[in-house]
Amino acid sequence: MTTNQQPIYLDHAATTPMHPEVLEAMLPYFMSSYGNPSSVHRFGREAKAGLTAARDSLAARLGCSPAELVFTSGGTESDNLALLGAALAAAPERRRVVTTAVEHHAVLHAAAELERLGFEVVYAPVDETGRVDLDALSAAIDEKTALVSVMYANNEVGTLQPIETIGALARERGAVFHVDAVQALGTQSIDLSRLPVDLMSFSAHKINGPKGVGLLYANRRVKLHARAFGGSQERSRRAGTENVAGAVGFAKAAELALADLPRRRDELAALRDAMLATFERLLPDGGFVVNGHPSESLPHVLNVSFPGASSESLLMNLDLEGIAAASGSACSSGSLQPSHVLRAMGVPDERLRSAVRFSFGMGNCLNSVTFAAEKVATLAKRLTYK
């Protein structure tokens, strides 16, 4: 790393730094209001009050009833509870599950478990931009479909899915509709009072909140089999002592992230545009290719292939320069396996093996992103034309 240069973190889609105000809001629930929220004494009541206030705050921002929110340990548990809980509740009358080929592994591996349990799972294809084939999806949803699960926004390429259209299709056929919104929260306007969605998953650490806490919105009409057994916490949908400090931190992070969405989106899009402008200035024609939808995409996620280079070489060299990026989702970026998302999109092998995901957020500025993009361009040329 260049002397005196601060590290540049461009992997916000994997996780985000905690906002100082979030930590400040959480501290009392570690130090003084540390009781078990299920206890009836004063310490328990203080913790319960913090948990209730956090649930109320999140429900108000998401447009749902507080009773429809289940605190979990994160996005993965929220996805698992949604898929396994809703599918098992619908069996044996309905034993089909419909999802897409580009979902997060928290959904795909849960779907594989349902297949092991005897469910039929249909994986709808996507086009070259990562958008689901609506005709294929519609054809897959029949009267035996228990659940349809389609992510709001892809964590690797940023492509947004038409969830309102999909939700309408699911409701026409009587299927429960689940949306993984882990990557969408904080940049997309989410109003559950109007969206045709039955289940929606969220995670705090994607919006400058703490790791280890998530949410599942479960419409009061949806039957959901619990996946953890013990106490009656979370209205018997998720047993275990609640992570009160985490819930309080999640509520504060959501408050900050959703305070001014248009401004937040514009700032993030400006960083993305600055990186692309630098690539256009420094790389030759064909020196880079953007993966994902050209317009229907998250403002803070940019997936780029550098044909002729390799993702691993680029990432290792960037790390030596003090720049953090990724080759895919955080759950698979430590692996040398090519991205299942890009493969499902039909991305050619040369682009598949040279793709890097840059994602922006708190702590990034135009100068740092431009500096990083210049380093990326230099490395891409060196690794391609050596």
C-alpha cells in the first residue's frame, strides 16, 4: 500500500462499517439495560421496552404492523425461515416452490433442502442482464405452488427484479410470495402496506448496522412453521432470547439509512458513475464490460469484467494497494468457483473469470473512488497485456 494512503473499502455489498450513532444507541443495552426481555423484573422490562421501541420504529419505516416483524440472526436465517417455514406450512396440499437461478445461496441452499424433503423446486431462468424471465416464471407457478421466492435486488450485479408484477402473479395462483430484500434496504423505497409481498427478509449489517441481527416480515395471514424451538419469543415463530442491542442498532441504522433516500441514491450513483468514467478514460475499447441491467439496478453495486485478466489476480493486487473489492457474494468470494449469478446470465467464460464487484457506501468519496478506479485500470492493463 502507498505510504500514508488510507485503505479504500469498496465491498459494502458484503458488509458495511457501523455508523457511530448506531453504536451509541446500542451501548446502553450492553451496559445498563442488559436484562432478559422475557423477565418480569425491572431489568427485563427495560430490555423489553428497548426491543418494543425498535420493532415499532422498523415497522413504521417499512409500512407494516410491529406484530408482523420477526427478529432473527440475519438475512440467512430470515431467508431460511421464510422458505422452510412457509413451504412446510403449505404441505402436503402444495409441494412446489418457484425461485430463480440467481438467488443468494441462503435461498438456493434452503430450496435444495426442500428438494431433499420431497418438494419440487423450479428455478426460473434470467436474461443476460439478470432479470427473471417472466413468461417462464409465470408458467412455473401453478395451483400446487406453495411459495415463490425472488430477490428484490441481486447482491452480485445489482439488478432489480419486478417484484410487484411477480407478487401479482403469485397471488393470482394462491402462492405465498417471499422477497429477499437484504441488498435492497437502504436504497429502495419499501412500503409493505402496498407491495404484494407476504414475506420479506432484511439484515442490519448491510445498512451500517450490527452483524448478527436480521428481520423477517411475515404477513399476519401467512402460516409459518417455526424452525427454532424453545421459548415463545417472537410470537412463537423464532425461539431464543432476543438480541436486544442488535434490534436497537438495526432500528437506528434504518432510521439513518431511510431518512433521505433520494439524496442517498444520488450520492451512491455519483460514486458508481465516477468509477465508470475513469474506466472509460483509461481503458481501451473492450477493456471492461459492465455486468447487470443498464438502468434497473442498485446505485451502489457495480460488477465489471476485465477480459484478459483474472478476478483473483486483480483482487490480490488491489488488496496490496489497500483497496478492498470482491468477486461475488461474501459467502462465496473466498472460493475460486465462478459466480453462479454470472453463469446463469450466460456471461461468456472470459468475462466470468475476470469479474470484480465494487460496492459503495459510508466512508467513500469521489476522490477515493476515482483513485481506486485509476489503480484498477492500471492493474487491468498490466495483467491483460503482460
